Amino acid sequence: MRRVHRRLKARLSWTATIGLTIVWMVLWGDLSIAAAALGLVVALVVQVAFPLPDVPEMERFRPFALLRLVAWAGWGLMRASVVVSIGVLAVRRPVQHALVRVPLHSDSPFVKAMTVEVVTLIPGSVIVDLDRHELVMHVFDASSPESIQRARDEVHEAERLLVRAFASREERARYEEVTA
């Protein structure tokens, strides 16, 4: 009996339960206690019926570091939207594109995948390929070596912020050692 309890406990997450309950309430457009209770039941059933694989990084995230990552990505999203819009509308100067290789320093598959997601979310760059040690990125503005280096720096900043938000102490120490 105790073994079943452990298996169910591993499948249930407070973060997922609260998140799914909020999504349920938003989708129904009802912020009542009844909607919250029904959303809670649905969230628990969904987690037990469709268990997700264990992602240890999600269990040890740091809220303030995550908030900093979200703020950085939001600022990058707004800034890059303006830069890309100006680049597209500027008829005098054609925009030069390039494929750029960027080495990654983290060993965590989760951090690598999230780095790809964050970088691709911001306009002006799209990840074309990812392997164990580097990614290949399409850069919208490759008109100078400085703009290419700026694109590389943004990838490294996203990776650094993700390591700070989700990595274990050991992983953070390894990352700091490699990037120092």
C-alpha cells in the first residue's frame, strides 16, 4: 500500500495542480469556488491518468531567478520586435542574414532545450540545429561582427539565467567553472 502512495506522490505536483486549476478556471471564464474545486479535481485526474516524466529541474527552480529570466526575455521580446520591424521596413539598407554557431556550456538537456525555446521566442533569431555542445542559429541582422557577437551573447545570457533558475548547486558550480 505504501508503495502505491509513493508512485502517486511522484506523479502529483503542487505546481502542476495549481497551474492546471488556474488554466481550467480561465478556460471556463469562471472565478468561483465551485470552478476552482472542479478544476482541482480535473487537475488531479489529469496528472494521475497522464503522468509526465520526472523533470528534476522543475522541482528545484528558484522563483526570483525565474522572474529575472522572464523579465530579461520580456525586454528582449519588446526590443527585438522593434529592431526587426525597423529592419524589415528599411528599404535603403538590405538586412544581412547569417547562420551562426554558438557553443553551449551547460550539460543539462533541460537547460539546452529551454535555451532554444527562449532564444527562438525572441524575434530576430531562430535555432536551426542543436547538438550536444553547440547550436546553430539563424540571425536576422548579421551586418557586422558586433551584431553577430551580440546574438551569441544573448544565447549565453539566456543559458546563464536558465542555469541560475533551474540547475542544482553542482550544475551551477560546473557551469561557473566552465564559463569563468
